[in-house]
Amino acid sequence: MTNAPHGGELVNQVLAGREREAALERARNLKRLVLDGWEISDLELIATGAFSPLTGFLNREDYLGVVGDMRLSDGTVWSIPIVLGVSPEEAGGLKLDEEVALVDERDEILGLLRVEDIYEYDKEREAQLVYRTTDDRHPGVRRLYGRGQVLLGGEIKLINRIRPERFRELYLDPADTRRIFAEKGWKRIVAFQTRNPIHRAHEYLQKCALEITDGLFLHPLLGETKSDDIPADVRVRCYKVLLEKYYPKDRVLLAAFPAAMRYAGPREAIFHALVRKNYGATHFIVGRDHAGVGNYYGTYDAQLIFDDFDPGELGITPLFFEHSFFCRACGNMASNKTCPHGPEEHVFLSGTKLRQMLAAGELPPEELTRREVAEILVEYYQGKALTG
């Protein structure tokens, strides 16, 4: 039995059959709002139940509750505002209870929005409370500041989905992963979020968690990220070669998480845990600086925020891990919890130094990165140097 969805029921706002055909016909004659890639991913994740219990973009009351208190208006925990921003001009042409068509930049109809609320909001307040900074150098804050000044709240329906060209087999909805977990007989499922290739420290955390669970749900974020993050196709190659050679095939499920990366640190750790609960996970790994960027958050702030909630209201068990490393004296991976030796025995490279090595065609130490993964990254960084 996998974990119950957040709010108790898996939302499904995906239209099919005659209902879809009727909605598509209706949408052709409605006012249109153009969504960008970030908003399209949110639309699809709401519709497929990944963002349960949300059935649409947040109305004012829910928005204020999420930003101020990490709760929807009914008290349900939710830590990241899922909203649709428009310009005052666009908002001025809309009225409450109106149905509008949601389209992509090519004018392809994606879904419908029933406008239940039209409201302005304080961007700096949202930045400070959600991201803990108003600095527009923070990628999440920069995105927020560029968003429309008016928010539209209301229930959505999904008519057409954007199908990825690559790795289509990895795009599994919560209903899919829940079915797979049930078929495998997994009762304790640990999820792992990443937007980076997996290095040996990540592998150590995952395998520690596998010792106490039935299966690992490796769920890399393949939606929108910073321009300097490693591209999704390179990362997927790394995940696949690692799983092929070093993980038990019957105890791991690899799937894509098509969300945009917020870089909201502690708040995003809660969000990532709740979403994985909707996919069926019972446990969630939280390492150092989860969903962080730059120096905006403390090393373990993303773990400490879980203390703000009663375990029952989250409904998923966080597994906290400290920074891990290879210790020469121990002869294996370890952390400060398990290793008595000093830093002189620990193999460590800064991210900058690691990227320099890869760009120069040098393979990092095997203790840090599996050779097969390092070779893929060397190929990427050298190609980037040639074209950049």
C-alpha cells in the first residue's frame, strides 16, 4: 500500500473522450492566455495530481495562506505558491466566473481556466517569505519579479499535453508510479530529488536509505533550471549508466519530475516531499542545502524546517543526511556522524575545481564520481568549451 495522496485524494483534471472534445471545441472561441514553459509544467502537474490537493492556480485566500503560513486556507500544509501571473491589461479584459483558454506560444490549446479570483499581490513580501531574500540575483526571486502584477486564481482542466521529445518513457504521472509501486509490492518507498548528476555522496545516501526501504524512487527534476545547470539529457545519461552498473535493477524506479526548479531552499524541500508523497513515496531524502543556490540558506535549513510541522500533517517521513565524503582512513564513504577522522583524510573537491577538471578532460577521483559518469561529464564540458 503506497502513501495516501496529500489531502487524501489524487486530483485528476485531465480531460478525455467526449468531455475533452467538447472542451476543445469550446476553447477555440474563448479569450486566450499564453503560458510559458514554467506555467505549462505547473498546469500539467496540477492536472495529473502531482500537486494534490490543488485543482487549479491559487486564489487570493490560499495564496496569502501559503506565502504567510505555508498552509492553504483550509489548514492543509503547502509551502510554494502555484500561481498564474498576468499583466493588468490582460486582467482588465477578464471577469469572474469566465472561462479562458490556456495556450502555448504557438497558440496550441492546452487547457481551460475558470477565473475564480483576480488579485494583485506584494512581490517583495513573497520573495522575502518564500525565498528568504529580496535579492534579484536569486533565480527564483528574479523569476518572481518578472511575473505579471496580477494573479488569476481558479480551477483548471487539461486538454492537451506537451509531450517531450526525449526520454518519453521517464514521464510517469502519479497514477503511473503508484500502480508500478503496487505491482512491485513496495510498501516503503524512498524518493530522491536531484537536478544534478549523481556523485558518490548521493549514491551513499540512496543506498543507506535502500537498506531500510523496499525501493528507491529516483525522481530527477527535468523541468526548467538555471542556464548554467547541466542539461537534462546529459544528466539522464548519467543516471542511466549509474543505475545499470551499480544499483539493483528490481529495487529502483527512475522517472522524470517535469517541474520548474524554484531554488527556494527550505520551502522547496517541504514542497518536494509533499509532491513525492503524491507520487506514492513514503520517505524522502533531505541532504545538505536541499534546493539551495548560492549562499542564501544555511547548510541544514532545509532539514530544520520540517520541525515546523507535525509529522502527521506532512504524511511522509523525511530522512536527514549530513554531508558525506570518502574517507581514506575509513576506506569508504562516511559522514561526520560515522567518521572519526580529520578533514585531511577526506576526499573533497569544490564544484568549481570539479568543473575545471572535467573541462580539461581530467577524470575526478573515483572516490568522488563513478568513472562512467565522469566520462559523460568530461564529454559534455569539453564540448561546451569548444562551442562556448
